[in-house]
Amino acid sequence: MLLLGAAAARAGTPFHVGVDEDAVVWGDPDLTTGLAKENGFDWIRMSVQWTSGELSLPLAQLMRVQRAATAGYLRGVQPVLAIYNANWRSTPADPASQAQFVRFVQSVVTAVPATAYVIGNEANSNLYWWPQFDAQGNDLVAPAYERLLASSYDAIKAIRPSALVIGGALDPRGNDWGGPRLSHSPTTFIRDLGAAYRASGRQAPIMDVFDEHGYEDTSSLPPAMTHPHSTTISVDDYGKLVALLGAAFDGTAQKGSTLPILYGEFGVETSVPPALAGVYTGTQIQGWTQVDPATQAAYYAQALKIAMCQPNVIGLMLFHLTDERDLVGWQSGLYYANGMAKPSQPAIAAAVQAARAGTLTSCPDRTPPAVSVAPPSPDGTVTVTASDDVGVGGVWLTLGKRSLGVRYAAPYVFRLRGLRPGRYRLRARAVDAAGNVAASTLSVVLR
């Protein structure tokens, strides 16, 4: 639920809308930061990856990062550096590798001024941290990451006291031991991180901001969809996230329930038009449903509206500015891989600019969704229409006392099966991102 107005909750703190785009380093930094500025972004995050044994960036790469950061500053787009290990093979878990990582952090922070530094990337996933568990199923990641984050925090503050140190950057999902991909859910990881911090006896913070990657389960699902019965955390699971941070850190030197939150990655992939198929390589991963540009624009605007009204949230970063050419990667940009603007780009830019100006939405949202249920079609299909300014999080349909299920994304279509002739009462219920509920009922006669 959204309890406070965004302006009152933030007490003058600006709401940042950023973009995650490594093309600023590996491509033309002036072009990339210029596009970011034109679209209204005020932060741009770039990756600085560490591999085992490194104490500093190779000079050629360091110069690229410096040029990218300078280009951002010149255009008023603040650089944010994400410093993390390149993959699980370079997991900084033992004391020696952690010392190397911190030396690397010191060298980067000394050479490249930035608004904020993110330490780690999705450590709760075995793509970046291995092993996740010991033989008994105990968490190996959170205690080691807590030590790494604490040491990095101290190193950064010694060099740039005013810079933000951002921790977490968690994958929104995880299976907590079972399944083929061993990983931690953000729910379990935050609990274990808090336990490790308390056990350490540290009397200083380990982060200024907590980063949660806010992706939905697939790109076809709206950001208003919540996960009350699972360990997933996405953009509209704010209440769950704040409660977890509070339980983990309240009463210590580290802020918990008042800790500023950044949604450091949020992306919605679009399908590639057939005319541009030759611009891309590879094959898109099956199961991650792509959407049309209009849906992408709507979902980005809804995510911004949701985040703006969450009191502890200081910003949201879109992943990416321009599509990755390799279809195994992400096609979630405002521009296709050849640089051509998507049909969604003008609407997304307008939403970004309005969010930063504080005019995209008003908080708190007390307006329920609009919902209506249509009579069944001859084939037994029932269509519910539902809409809301900040997005519909789900539509439930009942027939008398019988549940016909839930739909989380439009079209909200249900099917009647195995019913005897007679008079029935259909009831559709819709909930929005703020928890407002509306219902529509209809009496129907089945023959």
C-alpha cells in the first residue's frame, strides 16, 4: 500500500531515473550520454568488471571508463559505476580474493569520480557467485558478500566520502537450494545478510542505498503484479522489501526500514520487427515473452509511477538504452540495435521526464481500477476489461462461489467449462499497484 505522498516522503530528495548502458564505455560515449540526456535520464550506470588476480583496470579500459564518466558529467548525466566480478569463476569469496577486489575498487574509485558505486551484481545467483551453499545447504554467499561490501564501503568512503555506496543489486528471484540452478531468493539473502552483519559486530554501515533488480517474472507481466506468496521481489513488492530490510538491520548502525532503495535494473523486452531481423544475431531465449512497443511504453511508465510513490525509493534504472545485438541478450531498449528509435521511445521519454519533474503521477493513489465483465460468448469465453493509471496487478473471476482463476496481464479472458444450465452470478475483481480494489458483477443464464 502507498501511504505517503512522494514529495512528503522524500523530503526534497530528487527521484532519479537512470539507464543501464555499457555502450557508454564500449561505444561512443558522447552519442550515448547525449541520447540519455535527450530522453530525460539523469543517471547512467556502466559496468566495471573484476577478474581474479586483478588489482586495477587495464589502462586502455580505464581510459574508456574515464571518458564515459566525463561525457556523462558534461551532459548532466551522472555516472554510476557498478563494480563486480565478471562471472562465477571470479567469485571473491576467500580473504585473498576479497583483498584483491578491494584493491581493485580503490584503484577505480581513485581514478574515476562517480555519483555512486554499486558493489556486486546479483550475488544471489550462481551466474555471479559460486558456490551458493555448503554440503548441508547453509548459505555461503551472504556472509562473504557482507564482508566484501563492508570492506568496499570503507575503501570508497576513505577516497570519496560523499559518494553513495550501493549494496545488494539482487536478482529478483531464486530457488533457495532446490532445482538445477542453485541460487538464493532475495528474501532469504536479505535475511542472511542481516544475520551476517549482526554477527560481525560492525559498528558502521555497509551501504548507503540498497539495490533491488525489479524485473517481473516475464516481460509480458505488468509491474503492478505482486508476489505475496513467494520469495520473489519485484517493483511492486515494496512492502515486503522494506519489512525484510527492517528485520535485517533495524537497531544496528546500518539503516534498515528507512534505508533508501534503488531499483537498479528494470527491463521490458520488445519483439524484433521482421524488417530488422538482419540487424540482430543469435536466437532469443524461449520463455521470456517479448511484447509490442506500446506495452513496453505502458509498463515503463507504470513502473515509474509505482516507484515514485514508494517513500524509501530514490530511483529506477531502465535496462537498456539501446538493444543488444545478440538476441541471447536483452532487447529492452528505447532504440533498436541499429540506433533507430522504437515506436515506444517518445512515450517512454515523456514518462521519464515527467517522473523526474514529479508530475507523472500523484501520491498516494486512492483511485480503484475500472473493471467490467462482459456476458459469456457462445463458446463459453468470458472477457473482463480492466484498466488503471498505475497498472492492474491482477483480475480474478468467480462464478458464484467457484473460482475461475486469475489473469495478471491483458487480455483478461476466462473460459466456462462443465457447467449445468441455469442462472449464475459472475464477479470480476481487479486490484491495482496501490492495493485499490474494484469489482463488477453480472447475472448470466447458461442454457
